[in-house]
Amino acid sequence: MKKLLSLALIVAFLTGCSTYNSGELVGVQKRKPFIEPDPYGMTFIPAGSYTMGPSDQDATWTQNAINRTVSVDAFWMDITEITNNEYRQYVYWVRDSIIRKHFAINGQEDFIAKDDEGGNLMDKNDQPRIDWDFPINVKADREGNLKQLIDDLGLYYSGVDQLSPRGRELNVTKLIYNYYWVDLHQAAMPGNRMEMEYSGGTAEPVVSYNGQVVKPDGTIEDITSRGSFVHNDWVLIYPDTLCWIADFTYSYNEPMATRYFNHSAYDNYPVVGVTWKQANAFCIWRTNYLNDALAASDLPLVQNYRLPSEAEWEFAARGNLDHSMYPWGGVYVRNKLGCFVANFKPLRGNYVDDGALATEQVATFASNEFGLYDMAGNVSEWTITAYDPSAYIFSSTLNPDFKYNARPDEPAVMKRKVVRGGSWKDVARYLQVGTRDYEYQDTAKAHIGFRCVRSYLGTN
């Protein structure tokens, strides 16, 4: 045993510290073992199999789900829905990025980096780079140059558009987030695969593509390289605060429309008025925000943040209680003391009997066995999955999912996305873990929010 251990140490030393060829298959230079740290505000959902589908009679006769056994991989999930305060960090980042770019373009040298991304000092011939570390401090700007540049951008309402007599209101039409992503599904299609010809010798291999790619706006382009599968899009990021009024006819919800997103009293309430597209863009921003920090510290990158698939959401909501009707187990929506255990529409419209008239602070009620809060009630949640009544029949039993990126000009029926969990305005039927519902991807509702997931690197 000691001889084998000594031999292993010698091989490890030779392969790691020199170019000595031992003739044995020992792999490349040994790297540090990767242990994925727990993401802040997330909990680990282990891989597992469960019976997906209804755990009770189909009271609404939708007939859009059947029981079947499926398996999902491990992932991380936000323990609560994204809150107003968390989403506001995203809004402020977009605002500040617009300001910084404007400052740099207009010659404010404090906002132009003195060195490149590698830390090398830049000269006058190099392409200017924005310094994201220099603080924006309008209060210290005695000459008013920064304030004037911000005003020139139109980032804040003025004149007749300024409805508030105090303070400055953000111009939501200026808060645009431009983002990019790789369309792996189109890249994997047989007709879009790379083809290569090689005549041998010193000749260079010829790489070609014969397929076509559909862009988000519906245009079709010939594939010329891998870059053809990189899509770019833009989205207005500010939540639709008027959804509180638009969703409820003959109902007084003006206080929620004017204060819910921007007042500190609602910081820990789930963000609403966010479309499916806006939620996806948030996930992309969150991924880039983290990866920039990891790269700056020379740490390995992690998987992308995204919306959960319908199967992942239901597995997480069940909390290892496979045949339970609700996330907390059992078949009742009250505890032993007779109190309701979620924020929904109990009885015959007695909204306040569960403790809240509309939305409630996240994590007000107890979590499920996975440590997830509000998987039933409070707000419904977007998933990445497109809605089809027959999806359970044709989708896979291994990480089941059904995606369809509807174009703006396509019929509304093609834009349906699955929402899960029920909300503060729904009856108990929609709180059940197996109940499916949908909403259109370009609509913003006062009862729909979202939470993010991130695939786990490795296996259990």
C-alpha cells in the first residue's frame, strides 16, 4: 500500500511540476477542485424523480395535465420571489450604466479608465474604456456639470411630465436594457450544424454552414458562423405600475399604482407588473452581474440564472412530499389553530382573512421542506415553459420542458407561458402544486412575479 502511495505521489509531482513523460494516462495538470458555494438567497434542490401532475380532482375541467413520473437535475432556487428592492437594484444599475456611458462619450475623464481590462496602462491610441468603479456623486459636483449631463439624457421627467411636486421621477421610457444570449436550440438543429471539409496535408480545413437562423424579430438569416446564433434584443425594464388599475375594473387601487414599487414600505414585497420577457432579461443581467464579479476575482464562472422550467418548479414546490396537494403537505389550507397558511382568496371573497388584502411581504408564511417560501399564494410565478394543453404527453420525462420563442407578430395563442403557484387573488384550487395556468408573455399583471433558478455544477 505504501509503495502504491509513493508511486502516486511521484506521478503527481512529475506531471504537475515538470514535462517528464511517464507514459501513463494521468490527465492534464491537476487543477484546484471546484466546490460551488451556496448562492446568496438561494437554496439547493437535489436531483430527483416525482409524480408530476394533479394530486386532486380536476375541479375546473381543464384536462391539461396527466400523472406521470419525471426526473429533474439538481439546481439552486431563490427562497422567495424577487422583491421590489432586489429588482430596484437592477433598475438602478441600468440607470447608472446609461449615465456612465454618456459621461465617457462627453469627455468626462473621471469616467474613462486609465488602464485596459488586463491592468495595462492605456495610451491615447487605445480605444477608450468606461471606468465602472468611479462613483457618480452629483451632490459633490459643485459646478453642476454632472447634473447637467444627466438632465441632457432625459433620464428624469421634467416640465409637464413631472407629476410629483417633490423629488425627481425616473423617465421609464429611457430605461432600456440591451442584452445578448446564445440560441443553443437552433444551433443544435441538424440542418444548422457545422460542416467541415479537409483535403489533407498543409491545407486549412474549410468550415461552412448551410442552414438558416430565425432572429427574435422574425427575420431569417443565413448562418455564416457560430456568431449567427448569438441574438441581441432590448427591453424596457421598469415594471408596469398601472397594472394595479388596469387589472381591476371599478376597484380603487391607485395607492398601489403610485407607491407599490418605489416606496420603502414595500421593499420586501414581491415585484409585480413584470412581463415574461422582462423577467428573462433580468436573469441575463443577474448572470452577467455575477460573472463580472467572479472574473474580476479570477474565479471560475457558474451556470446562468434563468426562470425555472414547469417541471423544476413543481418538484421544488412539492418539497419531497410527492403526493401532497399543497407545498406544506396535507389537503387543507388551514393549520391546527384554524389559521390560513398562505396568502390567497379564501372563502367567498374575504381577502383579508389570511392577513393581507393584496400582496404580503415575502416569507411571511412558513417554508416548505426545501426551505422555499410562498410556493403557493402571494403572487403567481413565471416559468420558462411555453403553455400547451398536451405538453405532458409529448415532452420528455428527463428534465421535461417545452420552449417556444414567439415573435411579436405571431398570434396570442403562441405567446402563452406557464405560470404556477396561484396568487393573492386566486382561490385555493390554483395553489395546488399540480395546477397549471398560463398568461401571455407580453402582459404584465398585478398578481404575477417570478423567482430565478441556476443549474447545479456536478451531480449529487
